[in-house]
Amino acid sequence: MIIPTEPIGSIPRPPALQQALSAHANGRLDDQELARFQQAAIADTMARLAELGCPVLVDGEQSKPSFLTYPLAGLAGLDPHGAVIPFADGHTRQLPRLTMGPFRYQAHAADYLRAAQRHTDRPVKQAVIAPSALSLLYPAEPIPAYTREEFLRDLADEAEADIRGCLDAGAHAVQLDFTEGRLSLKLDPSGGLLKDLVAVNNEVLGRFGRADRARLGVHTCPGGDQDSTHSLDVDYADLLPTLFELNVGNFYVQLAGEPDPERVLRVIAEHLRPDVRVFVGVTDPINPVVETAEEVRDRVLAAARHIPVDQLGTCDDCGFAPFADDTSTPREVAFAKIEARVRGTGLAAAALS
């Protein structure tokens, strides 16, 4: 028996790349020189994941500015003062605000994927930002000569192209990062905003056939930045029923950091469709303590009491460094947690056999 296990995405950047990013920001390093540091970090990341026995690799988002904003760098008509996302520890992240149309991606995830594939012949997964997150760029006041409806049509076309490009380039799986899903219930407890965000995503996902949707997935978490979250206090029971309406074949669900994982598993079991796989989080990137393989095994076995094994997978709760400047988790700790996930998932599969 094999239980699939996949990373979520980001890995902390090595110190050399962090220094290069700082030098580039200060004008002391040009784009070409920075790219060399990024490619070296990608090669190292993928080699180390392979050494740990990861069946599916990622590039660790070593060359992304963040999981959220990679399509936006260089886009005209952006005001930096958009929606503010507050985290529990008091720090914030701020989205830009769109001021003009048309909306077009300036970078595509398939380019990151192809750069990663040059370093391996193993399956490579690619994370993309969910169109629902980028829908938040449009301001409350209408943009002159560019309606919200026009923006959403452009956004759907761009998001489809981003996903399709990864599938065509041979991605093992394409994961839509949907961290704003849980946050939306904090902003609008009625669930209306969540339904709107799911509708934005399903407009794009509905353009793919059944075979493609089997390679598509959605990741949900309460945020994970600088060892803090933005919506851990939102009840999963309010999110998951609507989340499972998304037209994908895979769900990556943060679980290890939950105060009551068994309750969450019961909710998942209640709303699980027969044609999907749920990858449950078995390592917590925010907790500095490295899980043992045996702890991971026990978490997988607990999940298997609620989710059919042929619909079960494992993952990390979140990315370890979703923004390039996040140095809260040491790189070595991230790899140690990933090793525990891989080994512990294998132990659970052996026990279930």
C-alpha cells in the first residue's frame, strides 16, 4: 500500500539567496546575478528533497517574490495600498490595489515549473495563486472604463492560462493556494464572501475536463507567515462544506496545527465526495519542534479512521516561507519536518497494509 505524500510549496531560502535578495533590493545586484542565486537555490532544494525520498518535488518557490504576488511584478496600474491582512502576532501583509485595466499576468507559473524540471526527472508539483485571491485586487469603488465584470473575465482567462500552462508543461499536480478562503469567514461570518470566492474559482475550474481536474487541487490553511496565522480562530466546520464544492480532484487541508484534529476529520468525512483525495497536514511549519516519524504515523492512522485510505494523502500544513522575506523557520528545520512526513507516511502505509 502507498499513501501519496506531497509538499505544499515554499521552502525557506538559503542565506546566500537571502543576502542576494537584499543586495538586489538595494541596487547592488542586477537581475541576471540574482537569477544565478535563485537557480542555485532551486537546484539545492530539489536535490535535498530527492535525497529525503520525496516522491513528488517542488522548487520551494525560491525565485517567487511570494506565493501571492508572482503574477503582478511589473504590472501597470497598481497602487500598493490595497487590502490589509492582519496576523495574530500583530504583523500585516498588504495587497496592492488595481487602478486601471486590462488585467494581465506578468509572469506565469509554468516558467517556474520548467526551470525546476531542468534539475530532475522526478514528478514536479506546481503551486499557483487561486484567482479568488487576485479578485481582491479590484477596489470597492469602480475603476473608470473598467468594470468589475470586465476584470473578472480577464482574471478568469489569465488564471486558466496559468493553470493550463502548468498542465501542458507536465506538472504532476497543480495546486491552487486558497488561504483567503478561511480568512473570508472572519471578514464575513455569513459566508457570502466565501461563496463568492468559490464561485470565482469554479468559473475557472469549470473550463477543465475530468482528467485535468484529477491533477488539480486546492490548499486551505489559516495563513502561515512569520510563525503566525490570520484565521486559525475560524471554525473549520464553517469552511469545509463550501470548500468541498470546488471542482478539483485534490484538497490539501492544514490539520497538524489544529487544536482538535479529530473534530476536523469528522467534518471532512461528513462532506467528502467519492471522487476526491484529501491530503491532510501532518507537520506544522509554525511549530519549531520537529515531528518524529512516529508522530506523523499516528496522525496518518488517525486520519485513516475517518477517510478511506484510497482517498487519503499527506502534506505539510502550509508552505514554510510563503513570502521571500520570511526567515522565521530555519531551512534545516523545514527539511527535517519534510523528512518526518515522508518517513511517517511510509510507516503508516506499512501499518495499514
